[in-house]
Amino acid sequence: MKKETIVFVHGAWHGKWCWEKYFKPTFSSHGYDVVTFNLPGHDRSGKVKGINKLSIGDYVRALEKEVQKLDAPPIIIGHSMGGLIVQKFLEKNSCKKAVLLASVPQYGVIKTTLRFLKKPHAYPALLGFNLYGLVDSLEKSREAFFSKGLSDADLKEYTNQLCAESYLAFLNMLLPSIKINHHLNIPMLVIGGKKDTIFLESEVRDTAKHYQADLIIVDDIAHDMMLDVNHKKVSQEIIKWLEQKPPTA
């Protein structure tokens, strides 16, 4: 007997592939129907012509279309930029439960951007409107997304699948101005990683507090919590949270 449907929303530079190695089979084996999809412009790796014209609004509409295909409200799990897409989705739409995984905080990516500006490769990428330039090597990819313990083979596999990201979407994320609506009416879990250098533990805690959500901080894992070493800890924590019994009155 199937439980609920989970819709996974990937983050910047990624595609649905990031869920399909570990998370999709894990959640399927626990009885969930799993939906993964590519955000617009994220269906192939490397540079993507025209991607800079896509907005966060375009990405939210893509999620809305996926949810509209379903017979019942799903559980939605969003990673990084995908977490922001879920937050924006909940301004006008609801779902059964939501999980924000290493998510963009409700106040946006200004702090993250300032951290990135300390890296020598950041200025050419940002001034050249080429966000792919932030992640287009093994070294840059590991520094942004993964722990030092990730194998070189896995790092190469994942880095080769990364794609460009929209500059307009990046601008939208600086100050996203999220209106709280359905966020407080559904169960929500916020998860962060101790080794995440993109969204720090303090920022993850801010997000959980803002939405009055449950909070889990996972040790020994970096930003790409669905692919990094110890990804099993993350999926186990999510499943445990999804399947906990509500408190009795």
C-alpha cells in the first residue's frame, strides 16, 4: 500500500538527477510515490543558452504544474534554491507537509553572496553573468557542495552533471520577500548540515524559527545532503519525521 506522494524540488545548478541515485529509491522502498522533475533550463549539463531569463517565478510555476497533476496534496521536499521555491509556492498553494533541505533562508542569499565574493573565481562569474563559472570545476564543486570525504569518483560524477543557473533567479533570491501564508498551517521540517558553507547552521536555525518549524542539524555533511557522505542520515531523519505519530489531544 502506497503512503503519500513526495515531490522533490532540486536546487541551483542541479537537476532531477540529484535525487535519483539515493533519495528516490530510498523513499520508494519506504512506500512513497516519488516525483522528480527538472526545473526549466535544467535538463542538461553545462552552459544553457537563455537560462539567465528564467525567474524564481518561472520555477514556482513549474512546481505548481507538477502538483496539479496529482490526485491529492503531496509532501514537498526542496533543496537549497528548491527550498526557496517551496517557500514561494506556499504563499498561494498548500501541501500535506514540507521539508526545507539546506534551504535558502527566508531573507535570501545576501550573506551567502558575500561569502562567495571572497573567492577569486566569484567576480569573473558574477560580472560575466555566468553563474556556471562558480561550479564548473571539481575544486569549485567540492568546495561549494561536498565534504572532503566524498570520493573523487563521486565528485567527478556529480560535477559533470551540474548545469548553468539563471542570473535573474539569483537576483530574485537576494531579497525574496516571502509572504507567510500556508507555511504555518502545515507540518514543516527544516534540515541543515554542520559542514554546509553555503547556508550556515545559524541561517538554517533562522529559517526554522521564522516558520515555527521542526529543526534538525546533521553532523558530518555538507550542502548537497542528498548526495554527500552520510546522505543516509538525512533520508532517515526525514522518514522518521514524516512517519511520526501526531500527539494525542
